[in-house]
Amino acid sequence: MPQQINVGIIGCGAMGETHARCLAAIEHASIRAFCDADEQRAQALCATYHGGYATTDPERVLRDDTIDAVYICTHHDTHSTLCIRAAECHKHVMVEKPLALTLNECYAVGNAVEKHGITLMTGFKMRYYPAVARVKEYIPTPLVTTGQMLDGRWPDDFWANDPVKGGGNVLSQGCHTMDLVYYLNGSEPERIYAEGGNFTHQGLAIVDNIVATLRFKNGSVASIVQGDSGQTPFVSKFSFQVTDGRKTAHLRNRLKSVTFFDGEKPEEITDPEEYGFPEENRDFIRALLTTTAPPITHRDGLRATLLILKAFESLKTGLPQTISF
Ligand SMILES: NC(=O)c1ccc[n+]([C@@H]2O[C@H](COP(=O)([O-])OP(=O)(O)OC[C@H]3O[C@@H](n4cnc5c(N)ncnc54)[C@H](O)[C@@H]3O)[C@@H](O)[C@H]2O)c1
């Protein structure tokens, strides 16, 4: 078994920095390469974390035999190509969401991961909040789930709103919502129907707000609200509720607060802080050190991205879409 995992970070912006900070605190992880299309960003992060080298060329990192794993923290249009190249170069991958921008690219990433037998984990930090774990324990098999992530309006010139680089709020952040609803529900989704479109960014070719209905294989259902049409201070950007026919649990306050209700007396718990980034990094490195599967696999990344892309298909066709992968 490996004693240490050597990492290259591709994309040295906000998330590259966040992951570098988390990795620097992990004893058996070492960052050896910092890559960014913007040379100064790569050099700046390299200097801060005393890494091996800075480069603008992802191929240099992917072909570096001393590197075991790459973090893909670039803009969305590069994720699938970099994931596939990483798999071909036998590098393990931690990738930020979404996995890809099209259904075909999603399937291609899944095929490459399985063909080359690498480990690919997607950064779904929301699974690590203690309040989420408490909800899963309180209601292990929900019947009806609601998941809402509504942000304040994103600036038009934000890269994530660029139709090519980002794809808009629903693709960018909706992956988190889809993943958390799946995770809380615990059953594979089989059908999705969506309404919505471009409400807050006219002139940009993006979907910025949707409501969607999901049906899961165990017969349970969920409704999703995703977009940047405005945040409500009452629940914060996040509001997730599960019910099982008798009990309810409601997450809000950026997933730090949860209210449990058994029909008689509500009970509320609030955590002092947010979680996720250090925990997901520790899990990824631990999985590579112990050659075991990480708790969030490439199939989780695929499912969440596919659900958003299938929701877009539903908007276009006006029809429910089946989910299979
Ligand atoms: N999990 C979360 O909570 C969370 C939060 C924010 C962003 N994200 C995700 O993280 C990813 C990065 O977002 P960010 O906020 O760090 O963006 P950012 O703009 O701060 O950083 C992205 C960096 O990637 C670089 N880049 C783009 N294409 C490249 C290429 N081909 N090769 C090398 N470098 C390239 C850019 O120059 C930029 O420095 C996105 O997928 C985003 O959706 C996740």
C-alpha cells in the first residue's frame, strides 16, 4: 500500500486554493504540482504551499510519473477532457462538479474511469454536514423529499454564467442539490420532469432557474427548486425537508440547523460551523492510501450531473426523462 499520495492541482483559483489548504493539513498527502492557464495563479499557489513546480500545461502534470492523483478545479468546459486524460494517464481524480457539460461527455468520463480502473471522487461537501447525517439517521427511508437551493442573482459576467465555460447556476450548483436529495433519499432516481428556463439572465444562453420532480426506484418522490432568482433569509440558500409519513426533518441555515418533528414536539439542533472540504479531502487521500473506494464515487458525480442534464432535456422536450447510467 502507498505510504504517501502525491498530488497535482489543476486549476489554482478559489477551489484549487481551498483544496490545497486542506491537503496541506493531511500528513500523508504532498502537493507536487500547481497548474493553471493563468501562470501567475499557479506560481502564487505554488509559493504559498511550497509545492514542487508551477506550470500552465495540464499534460505536464498528467504525464508526471511521480504524481498519483490530480485535483480538477478548473472551469466546467474542461472537466470531462481532463478527467478522461487523467484516467488514460492512470491518475486518480478529485473533480469539482459538474463532471461534464453534455450527456455524451458524462458517459465518456464514466467509461474512462471504469476502463482504466482509477478512483474518481466528486467534491460533494454537503454530504459531510453533521446535520445531514442526523437527518439520515432520523428518517432513513423518506417518502417525500424537497430540496431547494436558491441563490441571490449571479452577476452576468461571472464565468459560471458563461454558456461555454460555466453553463449557469442550475448546472453549477444544481449538482449539489441533486446529489443531496439522492443521498437523503437513498434510492436511485428513475425519472425526472422539469419546468423553468432563463428568468434572471436574459441574453445569456443558460438555464438559470428550474423546478423539477423526481421519482426514485423505491417509489418515493422529490421536488427540486434550483436557481439564482433570490435567496430567502428565513431558510438561507438551502432548504431540504424529508418526511416518512410520520416524522419530518427540515435542514436550513446553510445546512447548520435542523428541526425534527415527530408530530408532537419539535426539536432543533444548530451546529456552530460549516463542514465538508477538510473531510472530503481526508476521505479521498485515505481511500487512495488504503486502496478502498471513497464514500463518494464517480457514479455519484455522474448521477448528479446526468440529473441536471436530463432536466434540461425535459425543459426542451416538455417530457419526463428516464435516468439510466
Ligand atoms: N464544492 C463547492 O462548494 C464549490 C464552490 C465553488 C466552486 N466549485 C467548483 O470548483 C470549480 C472551480 O471553481 P472556482 O470557483 O475555483 O473558479 P476560479 O475561476 O476561481 O478558478 C478556476 C481556475 O481554473 C483555471 N483554468 C481554467 N481552464 C483551465 C485549463 N484548461 N487548464 C488549467 N487551468 C485552467 C482558471 O484560470 C482559474 O484560475 C468549478 O467546477 C466550480 O463549480 C465548487
